[in-house]
Amino acid sequence: MINEEALGWVIQTRDPEFSDWEGFTAWLEADPAHASAYDALMLADSELDSFVPSEPVALPIAANDPGVRSRRPLHWIGGGAVAAALVAAVSLGVANRSDIYSVTTRPGEIRTIALDDGTKVELNGDTTMRFDRKDARFAALDAGEAAFTVRHDEANPFRVTVGDAVFEDAGTVFNIVRTKAATRIGVSEGKVIYNPQAEAIALPAGRALADDAQGLRVMDIAPAAVASWRQGQLVYSNAPVTQVAEDAARSLGLTVQFTPQVQAIRFTGTLQLDRDPARFFAQAAPLMGLSAVRQGDAWLLKEGNGPQN
Amino acid sequence: MATGLSAIFMANRPALLRFLRARGAGDDAEDLLQDMWMKLEAKDLGPVSDPLPYLYRMANNLMLDRYRSATRRERREQDWAEGAGGVMADPTEDIAVDDRMVLNEQLNEARAVLRDLGPRVELVFRRFRIEGVGQRVIADELGVSLTTVEKDLQKAYRAMLTLKQKMDTE
């Protein structure tokens, strides 16, 4: 059982701005048991360090963003529950309507969809999306990667549904990747609002958001790196090699495997996409400090430079 | 020591003593206060923006350290009595593969629990607990009320502490 009052004081006294030490003293004096309850919870709190991974969390500073900020308080009423209900409603509506159609690209295939409102969606390889013939402002990315060049309409924003998350444009070019384990978005022009009915996190150009096993994170991204696959390049800053492998697989239509040691390696740099996998890996693997070996239909990435067999 | 701080210390000595007693220091309260004084004398802290809260926090940390070392001693003695680990485990030693697997599992479980609370609660908790950002600042950043941040934090803490208790008894 957790002593709720003690927990309240644990949180308050951990706050760098806490100053009501007299109030805290009074609470402690009210019952000698209070001090031991507080001590026990503070100890448990300090031991949380061992299993709360300390990944960086960066939030957009709302003060930079007056337009969105003024709308925010409304969105927050009801909070997550409303958002969840809305997403559920949207999903149901989608499932029951017959004017939804699906577009799938093969690995290595790139396809451009022009929507009626002037919005352009470029699907990278191995990607599945759904669109609505009756509503050009709707798109769902079910798997893979797509770049969006959106014709902005304030009264009727363009929304992309990715699993439970919604990205809403505010005049925008952006790229979304969805794999089994993660959703990532990068914004190169304009602004995108993540889950406008819940968190309402504004992502201006040069910002990226990732939602994966490590949680929800906002970070910087070079606008030129967003959807660079359209220019035949993959651009990374400190990205896990596993992500590079997934991207290469999608763009080139390959299966990429890696040894366990490789999974922890991170990569910063630019890779040129090449239709010929052997040429691609001959160029890309050394840049990542790895070597690539062909194994049947798949390519195996492993540690070490130079050709190895 | 900054003269401002020493003056504040002297002026608030009774209040700090009262705080240490209430924190459970008992007869040691005077000694602890003396320790604090020595520590303040020993280092040149430079100007402290908020001297009184700083002194209270220092006293509170002294009490937490005391509690921590007492608990550690108790646990060690208990481990000895139960014969668990006949050789004292060296904390600097590499963690065994089994332990690392358990640790990884716990890490994943903790992540899952945190995620289930929803992205906003997770963000608030990480920002507060890991990055040490104050509640008022977080509320400003997110454009929500302080009460919302407080509630989110309590929710996250409750879940994480409950999970920790469960793990400790497993």
C-alpha cells in the first residue's frame, strides 16, 4: 500500500521549486509515522533509477507557438479519454464505410498518389496506406513509409492516422514511417500537430517525433533529411543501424538481417540508394563500420570492415 | 561560506532543528545541525539564490542518507542471516547474465506500465523524474494546469512504485 499523503510530499519535495518546508514540517510533526512513510517512499523513488531508462525527452516550448497554444486549453478538457474515444470513433467509421480503398507498394517500388485536394502522397516501398474517395483530407498509414506534401486548408486540416496516433497538418511537407515497433515522423516544411485532441504536440519544420519501445520523444532533424529517400538518399543523425537496415530494405526491396552485436551501433551520415544491392552495400556497409554478406535472398550486416566470408 | 548563507543559517537554526526532529532525527538533531554547519563552512558555495529552501533541502538530504545507509545495513544483515550470497557481492562486479536478463525484463515491464498510462502522463513523469524539471515549468510547456501535472505525476508514481513493490516481492 502506498501512503498517498507521503507520496504527495515526495513529489513536492522533489520539485526543484519546492519551498513550503514549514508546511512539510507541520505534516511530519502531526504523526511520527509520517517521517518513516516519507523515507520509505523516497528510498523506493531513488531505486526507480534502475528501471526507468533515462532517455531524453524534449518538448516543444509552447511559448514559441502562440497560435496553437491559444487553442490548447480546449483540447485538454477531458484529456486522453476523449482522444481515445475519438480515435475509436474514427476507426469504426473507417471500417464501416465502403469508399475506403487501400494502396500497397512492393518492396523497392515508389508510387505517388495525387489526392483531389491537391495533396501529394509519395509511398516508399513495402508500404500500405488507406485513403477515402469521399474525403480527400483523410489518409491512414498502416505500414511502411510515406512523404506528404499537403495543400493546407485551415478549416479542413489534412489528417494522417497511424495506429492510434493522428498527425494533423498545418501547411506542410512531412514524412512518416511505421514499423511494427515504432512510428517516426519528420517535418521539413510548415508544421504538424501530433494527436491534436490529446497531447497536441506541435512539430515545426526541423522537428521529428518518435514513438517506440523507449516511449514518446521529440527531437531535431535536418529538414533536408526528411523523406530523403525521394532523392535516392538516406540521411541519418545518430540513428540505430537497425533503422537504417529497415529503411534500406523498404527502398531497395531486400531483406536485411544483422548480428546481435550490430544492433547497438548507431549511424550518422548519408547513404546513396542504389538499385543494385551489391553496389549499395559495398558503399554503405563501410560507412557504418560494418560488413555485409549475401545470404540467399537476404543480406547480413555484421561487425568489421572489409569483405568477409 | 557565503556570509548571507551563514546569517540565514543562524537566523533559522530553531526552524531547521525543529524540521530535523520532525524528520525523525530525535536526539541526533543537534549533531546533524552541527554537521550541516561544518559542511557549509568547509566549502565555498558562492551565492545561493534561495538560501532557506537550500538549507532545508540539505537537512532533508542528510536524513535521507541516514535512512538509506540504515536500510542498506539492515538488508545486508538479513542477507547474511539467510545465507544468501555467502560471499559479499561486490556492487562494482559485472552483473551476471541471468541478472542482466531479469533487469532487462524489468526495464521492459516498467516501460510498458509507463506507456499504458498514456503519452502525456509518460512525458510529464519523464520530464519531472528523469530530467528534474519542476511541475510549474512542465505545466507551462504543455499548456495545462498545474493540477493536471500534479495528478499525472501522482498517477505515474503510484503505478511505478506499485510495480517496484511487486518486483521486490517476486
